Amino acid sequence: MIDRQALKARAKDMFLRSYWPLVGFFLIAGALGAGAAGFSSGMSFSLNFDIKNGIGEVWPMLGRLLKAVAIWSSFVGIVYTIFVGNPATVGAAKLSIKSYVGEDFGILDIFHGFRFGKYWRNVGAMALYTLFVGIGFMLFFVPGLIMALGLSQMPYLLAEYPDLSPMDAVRSSWLMMNGRKWELFVLKLSFIGWDILNGLTFGVLGVFFVNPYVALTNAGYHVALTNAPQQQ
């Protein structure tokens, strides 16, 4: 069993040692990964505005325009996630690992997932992650959650092992998380108080504390998991 409290204590300590650089770098990484959410918001707004106000019935042309905006926003959001958001997740994983273990880090680590020669590998691997987790949630919430926890180590593996193939990343993450999904779930659940406070501050607390703290903790879990004996 990985010591959750020791993990979080080290994550907090390493974060506070390089507070302002990490706040800035994770803000950039978060902005890269949040682009898809913006497109999804545009889709939701267009559909809800049309449905709630009956725009399509009164002004058919405007209703069709809103539906077209929703469809286009959804498509752009998916494309953005695949080609920008997912590689940015790999970069954030690299930054988190280096920060947690005390290695020198810089702004270029954010773009680690976009490296020449490895970009398409990262795109393909994270697309598999999105596909498998999506299929899991289509079946039901619990299978989706299990799939997400089982494949949770993929960004870190892709960041650390440049020669790992997409399917090897899937298999390796699933093997590493064998018998440990509940452990990781409890770790993530332990931040629920911070998530509530972050929501009450409209995300401000997340930028200046919660997001980097959680990111380093998750990276620390991966580091500890790498050194822990494999469960059968």
C-alpha cells in the first residue's frame, strides 16, 4: 500500500519550493488542455439557447444556424482534444514527474508531448485512451471509471519512455494498476474538499494551489507505483 499522506506531503513541499514557476507552467498547460471545453461550451450554449427559447420554431434560419454552430463546435472540440489537448496532457505529466522528483524543469517540458518524431505516437496512444474510456462510460459509469483508473498511467509512461508503442502503453498502464484501482480512487477522492473550495472560488484556488498540487501528487503516485512490487 502506497503511503498517501507521505505522497501528498512531498507533492506539496516540492510544489511550494518552486511555487511561481509551477503556477505559471501549469496555467499554460491547463489552457492548452482546456481548449476543447471551450468548444463544448459553445455547442451546449447553442443547443440550449435554441431549445429553451424555441428559436428554431420562430426563426427557422437562426435555429439552423445555432444547430450548425453546435455541430461545428463539437467537431472542432474533438479534433482539438486529439491533436492538442492529449499531447499537452503528456507534457503536463512530464513536468509533474520532474517537479516531484526534484529534477530541473522548464517551460519546454509543457510541450514534451509535441516533440518531433513522438507527436503522432502520443496522439495515437491518447486517442486509444479516450476511446477505451469512452466505451467504458457508454456501458455504464462503473466500467468507465474502472477503465479510466486502469489507463491512468498512460500519460506518464508516454512521457518517460519515448520508444513505448501506443498499445504497449495501454497494456503497461493496465498491468501497473492491477489491484490498485481502488487505491488510486481513494487518493483522488481525498482531494474532494479542495475541489469544493476551488469551485467556490470559481477556479482561482485551482490556478494558484489545487491544480499544481494535485498534478504533483498524481505524478508522485506514478513514481511510487513504478518502484512498488507488482501485484498479481
